[in-house]
Amino acid sequence: GHRKGAFTGAIANRAGSFEQAHQGTIFIDEVGDLIKELQPKLLRVLERRRFKPVGSDQLVEVDVRVVAATHKNLKDEVSRGNFREDLYYRLAVISLRIPPLRDRCDDLPRLAEHFIKLASDGKQAIEIPGSALSRFTEYPWPGNVRELRNVVERAVALTRSDDFNLESFLSELAKGLGETSIRQTEPLPFKQAKSQIVDAFEQAYLSDLIQRFGGNVSKAAREAGLDRHHLKDLLDKHGIETK
């Protein structure tokens, strides 16, 4: 924060993040990416619980709970000299490891419902049965929760209507996974990245196909131009139920 007249353009007092969070909680995302010049400043605020806004000679005292998150291993960053050891130990009072989305797929329905509500400006508040999203549990979600949010926003945008259609939404979600996986799996070997994209396509295509024909494999095979036994093998591979 700063005080009026502290620099050109400072036409009024501005409360900084810590001052705004007084008697509340401040969340610092990706603290592992904090540049070295700012690390001692953060440490001083955490230690003293007070600071001087830019242009002020008065200390501002704050009472805040600090929650910080990072995708990096801060101990490794400390050993490499990228993160201050004293700041690490000041932050690491209680440490929680949040598993990647691929390891907690039971959270998919709740997270999808939350992101649907956000993407539709609160107009769509629905409950998605876990069985509806079961076919997405095998996807590795390399982009984690951010990737889920992206594909949900895309699916909502392309299926927006007065009556929310769950099947259309799930179909668009699957298409979005195919597109997202191209961007997210660049570091993977070509064959592995291609396999993920093909699997996502197969699952989306076959789920839609078998749903349209009410689970009738023979009719679905004729429509798709596939041998019935080959289609059955693909359906079994992806765990898609039939009659």
C-alpha cells in the first residue's frame, strides 16, 4: 500500500493486501515464485506483524492469518538458493499437501458443479452424479484443477441454454479435454501424448455413440462403420456400459 503523494499518481491513500486483510486471512498463491527482492520484506511483515506503507513514517500493525501455496518443493528451492531458509521456516508452521486431481477424482463432481456455477454467473446450479463423470476419471489431468476449470468454462459456453443439458455438457467437456491435452502434454514423448489424445477422443465419441442408440451395440457398430466385436472391445476398454 501507499499514502497520498508518495509518488507521482498517488492521488489517495491505498491500503495494501496485508492492511486489507487485518483480522482476517491473506492467501499468497505461488509463494515459491516470489522474487528474491521481495522475500525479506515478506519475512519482516510475518515476523513483526507491522510495516510502513510507501510514503508513510507511521507503522501499521496487522493481525492476519497467512495461508501460502506453491507447486514447488520449497526445501529444494532453499537448497538451490532460490528461496530464503528463514522465510521457509516462518511459513511452514503447518504444511498440507493437496494431492493432484488425478489422485482424488471423487472431487470431480463437486468441482465441476462449482465451476459450472461460476461460468454461468450463478444461473446454473446443478448436482452432477459421480457416475456421469466416471469416464473422466482415467484422464490424467496434467493441468490439475485449472485444467478442469478451463474445460468446464468451454463446455458451459458451448452448451449454454435455458435448460442445462447434462449429456451435451459432458460431450463438450470430453472435446475440451482433447484440445487441452495437446497444450498440456508438450513435455511428454510423442507416442504418449498422442495416446492420451486418442483415448480422450475414443471415450467421448463412443460414449455419445452408445447413448444415442440406447446401448445397442449392433446398431452403434453399423452407424460407426465398425465391426461389432471391435466396437465391443473398445467399449470394454473405456468401461462404457451397454445392453
